Amino acid sequence: MKRSNAEIIREYGPFPDADRVHGVSYDGQHVWFASGDKLNAFDPSSGEMQRSINVASHAGTAFDGKHLYQIAEDRIQKIDPKSGRVIGTIPAPGGGGDSGLAWGEGTLWVGQYRNRKIYQVDPDTGAILRTIESNRFVTGVTWVDEELWHATWEGEESDVRRVDPRTGEVLETIEMPRGVHVSGLESDGGDQFFCGEGKTGKIRAVRRPRPRGARSRTS
């Protein structure tokens, strides 16, 4: 298994009226993050807040290319980002114990915190299609380049790990500095992850390790 230490590129926040980060997503222009009673968007280039949507936002956040998905207690809400309206709802598989949320392979991937699981879920019905076991608390989920990554946080230790989406086997880990935690994870589709930290209200850009010989998308 490949191991590396996190390279933190940039730090955002905390933002006014958003002192916690419960979920993170990226729509290609804005980083969205859940802060309890609002879903917020900021420009990752300037770090400036762009807008907020008044919607329950208690855990993971995802974007499917058109709509946002947001965990709110025991349900997952589908949101039109233009109007801010909730246009659909499905049950969350953990019934309130859910954490991370990601879009991948045309489905939702939902982390369950204390039960240490990741569920693949039908976005229309909420039906569970697959269950992956983890050996640590799951605090964020993301897909990039057909790779499934999830964040962990237990005590003072936190990491981001690449896992086999069929078996859950850990293939690679990125260790965060001690005392730096991840509660919300998203890829920018290229060379970095956006990692939220619940207690501080901050979001950190962390460099994503590239396979040996692979070209950076920003090079």
C-alpha cells in the first residue's frame, strides 16, 4: 500500500455565519460546503463567498453535473442550484448516521460514519446497490478518474485513502498532519482534494498524489 503525507496547498475560511463544514462538493467553478442550515458556495481562486442556499445541510454534499445532493438528517435532498429549490428526496441509507456523499458511476456513494461503511445508492429510489466496509470512521467520499477515495477521522488522526470500490481494500493513504481533521471530501477533477474540517469551519486544498509517470492536468 502506498503512503504519503498530505501536502496542504491552500486554506480557506472560516467564513462568516458558517463556522462548521459538514460536506464539500465542487461544480467546476465553485466549491460548495454544508454548514448546518445553509449550503454555501465560494470561488476557489479568490476564496470569496459567492452565494448561500437556505436548506438543511447536515452532512455530505455532491454534484452530478447539473444538480446538488445534500444529506439532511435521515434523507438526501436533490437541489436545483440555480433556484435553490429542493426538487426531490430519497431516504439516506444510514437513517441519520450518514456522513460523506459523492457522485460516481451514475450513482450516489454515501459514507456511514460510525458503522464504517460506504453505500452505493440509486439516486432515484434510494435503493442500496453495494456496501463497502471500512476499518475506520468514514467522514467524506469522492470519485476521481474512476478512483474511489474516502476520508477518515478518529481521535487526533485523519487521513484520505483510495480504496477498491468492489472490495474496500485500502490501496493508498494520505496522512493529514496530527490535529488536522477531514469532515467532507471532494476532488476538483484534477490534482487536488478539497478537505473540510468540521470544528474549525475551514476547507483545505490538498495535493492529490499522481501515479509515477502520470502527467499533471495543471502541467
